[in-house]
Amino acid sequence: QYTGLRSLLVTQDGAIWVGTSNRGLIRYDAATNEIKHYRHAPQQPGSLSSNRVEAIFEVNIGRLGLGTDSVLNLLDASSDEFLVFRNDLEDPASISGDSIFSIFQDAGGLLWIGTRTGGLSKWNPRSWSFGYFKPRADGPHRMTSSNITAFTEDYEGNAWVGTFGGGINVLNREGHLVREIRHDPAADNSLGDDRVMALLTDRHGAIWAGTMRGG
């Protein structure tokens, strides 16, 4: 039994992956009842970078993207080694922040990576290149918060980006902010709380948002 569960994923091979708050990454194979642990080992460069795993995403078969509180990790399941992607202040094409909170793949195959303080990054797994949006007060790439917590995509291809404190930012395919959805205490039908923790598009195209205290 594990407390402090942070993330959960069932991969295409049927394995269950569990990200924890302080015990690293766990893989459970239901067919064989085998449990495998991945932990940070300071003396081992290819190990998991942190034992706090906030997000897990299957990039493709055999490769997992892992958001931790330190950096983005890419696990090659065939070798059990982790590649690390860090923010580099001198490289504008690097990931925008090192504390990763959320990962989402859109219909075009791009990965959207939400950081705790560095805003939003986009990663193309085919070219392994990054692009990012830092929160700005104005301009087409403005965002209402740098703490990105959740993603979904609507049927028109817009990305809905949940933030902690800034409500929901809706971005078009070019990454331009086209709509802000915020809590309004004077409106009964507004977003319940600007601290958005989860987003989902249902099969009818409706967007559902789970918030910290607003239902």
C-alpha cells in the first residue's frame, strides 16, 4: 500500500505505472504480479531525477515522459535509463521550467508540458524540439498564470490550459490566447474557482473542469 500517490497511468502493454510523492516510480505488471521500483540514485546518472513524480505520459510504446519536481525525464523502458531535459536560461529552445506538473498530447501529436513556475512548453517528439510560452500581461502569447496544472483539447483543436490561480486559458493552434475563463463571485454560472486541477473533454464535446474548492 502506497500513500502520497501523485499520478497513475496504464500503458498500451497493460502495465500500471504509479508516480508517488517520495517513493519514485512504480511499475506493476498484473499478468505476472511483478512490481518494479525506479528511484533517484545520486551516484547513477541514468536514474530517475527525483522521487516525486507528478505526471506520467506514454510518448510511444516503450517510452514514458515523466514530470518530476526537478526536471522532465524520458524513460526508455528497454534500457531502464532516464534522459533528462532541463531549463537552460541561455537556450530559448529549452523547456521553460524544471518543476513539471502536467503533460498532455494533442491530436497533432505535440506534447504540452505544464510547469509549476515557468509557464507552458510544447515538445515535438518527432523532432525532439521545444517551444514555450512564458506568461505575459499582454500580446498574443499572454497567459494568466505561470503555474500550469491541466490540459484538454476541444473539437476545434484549441488547447484548454488549466492554471493554479489564473483560471482557464484557451489557446488556438498558433498558441495565441483566444479566451479566458475565470471565477466571478458576482456570477452564478462562472468558473467555480480559478485554481483548476483537472480538465476533460467528453465524447459530446463538453469541457469539464475540476477545481480546488469550487466543485
